[in-house]
Amino acid sequence: MKYEFPVTRTKNPKKRPEDETKLGFAKYFTDHMFVMDYDEGQGWHDGRVVPHEPILIEPASCVLHYAQMMFEGMKAYRRPDGVIQLFRPDMNVKRMVSTCERMCMPYLPDDLLVAAVEAVIKEDADWIPTAPGTSLYIRPFLFGDEVSFSVLPAKHYRFMIILSPTGSYYAANDGGLSATRIFVQDKYIRAAQGGTGYAKVGGNYGGGMRASQDAMKYDCKDVLWLDAAEHKYVEEIGTSNAFFMINDEVITASLDSGTILPGITRNSVIQLLKHFGIKVREGKLSIDEIVAASKDGSLKEIFASGTAAVISPIGCLNYNGTDYTVNGGNVGPVAQKLYDTLYGMQTGVVEDFMGWTYPLDVKVENK
């Protein structure tokens, strides 16, 4: 279906960041955003591109009290020929449907998300950075803003997309990869079976902030979550999926429990590992097995995957007050190869031999 969205251009364009190597993550936002409304009985309507600015919301809106909301994370990249492309947006659509179903929210038709993303990017394409490790982060989100204190699904929703030029999530000074310290969290949990661990909802992240603060006390960037039932099996690292290479096999938690977010980068990593001929297994792995592998030298690498960081190598785990160094605290060869391949595909400097990139009908002159 062909969508046409009206555009209201900003009258007060923002100053562009002067140094693309110091963008950070979500410190800057572009000039425009996408907005669309949903009413029960009418469906989605009035999609439009408008200036990025604060919004009005009734204090009694259900999202502020019962957290009926969801969000997605995507990126847009500028290829060397100036064409703008997305990375596996069909996976974002699939995950958005799953999350909306869990949260009793109306989901968008399959083609509407990409059409809306393309519409707002057309207005702000010149914001997409080109420095190494940079991209345009895309944040679609949906929330119930019906005025109601009833603990029931809302009847009115708002869907929005905002854009942010960003750098690497955990970046080295040259914009490349750097290994981070991670704290093994065995007190708090991220998700339990039957909960919302597999859904992209704000509560999963808000509930993890206390654990992240605790990690910083140990000079760690984030946490390695353990399972809710036994506090024994590894699950995610911070807001990312976790991978552990022991001997010649890479292991990651299975999605079967419903506590793991089905990351798009996670899926891509698994497929690439198989393509590279590296053994990969989805299943249970205990923290005790990881400690033992560290002690006997069979723990080769740990890394996390996600939209924000792509690949985040882990150089050290802190568990029960003891540091367990991984690969001498350096970026491992498998993590580096995965990053180079994925980011190379995303930016158009490596051939997309998996068919994952999605060029938009948008082109901008490269700097």
C-alpha cells in the first residue's frame, strides 16, 4: 500500500552537531518526528510528519500510571553512494507485533512502520552522520494516552518516531570497538517466565536501573543477568543479548523460556556464525560453567549484541567480588569479525551476502 503523509516543516531548524566523533548516544535529535493516532472502531489514522517538539499529554493518561507502551530500535545508514538504508526492518515489524499482542495494544499493518520511518527520514536525511561507528538511531514507540484509571487496555493510542544521530554505544577513541567490564547480577532479575522478557517494553528497562547502578560501584558498564528461578543460568547482558565462546563453540540463551528479547542483531549473529563455520548453540549455560572455563583457559570470548552497539566485546566479568578476565581484556577475533561484517553491511562497504539491507527511496549527498 502506498502511504502519503502530510509534512509540516520546522520553522526553527536545529544546529547540527559539529563533531560527528563525539555524538554519544541519543544526545541529539533531528528536526522532525512522525505522529499517528489510533481510536477504537476507527483504527490508525492521521499519520503526519511534524517538527520535533514537546508533546501535550493528559496527566491521567493510562501510560503514565499503568505503563501500557512499547518501543522499537532501528538504525539508518548512509552508503558510500549516498543511498540511505535500513537493516532487517521486517524483523522489527515482527517483534513489534509480538510486543503489541503481549501488551494488548493495536499493532500497525506490516508496511506502515517502514513507510512512516521513510517519511520522516526523507525530511531529516542530512542528519545521518558518516563518521566511523555512527548512524541515525530510529526510535518508534507506541503508548496508550486514554484518560482512564481503569486497569484495562486503552481505546486511544499514539504512535511516534523520533530520530537521533548517534555514535558507538561503547566506543573506543577511534570509534571502533573496546572491551567492557560487566558485573554478574545475582540479586535482581530482568525477567521471569510468563512475564514480558520477550517484549520490547519500558518496564523491562526501568526495572533494571537499580542493577545497573550497582554495577557502576564495581567500575562495570552494565550487568550480566541470571535466570529468575535459580539465579544460575546466564541470560542477557544489560539491554543486549549475550554470547559466550568456550573452546570452539559459541553459546547464547535460548528464546524458549520467554525471558529473552528476540534481538535482531542476535538473530543476525547466529546466522553469520553458522555462515563462518563456527559452532553456535542456543541453550542453557550456567555462571559456574563460565567461571570454570575462565579458570581452565577455555573461555575464549564474551560479547553482547544489540541495535545500539551492534557488537559489544566483554573484557572482564566481576562475580562475587572476583574479576574474571576474558581474552586478556581485549576485543576477540570473533567479535571483531562479526562487527566488521555487520556494520560493513549496514553502511554498504561490505557486500550484503545475506540479503538483509533495505534501501529507502532516499538519497543524500555524502560529505
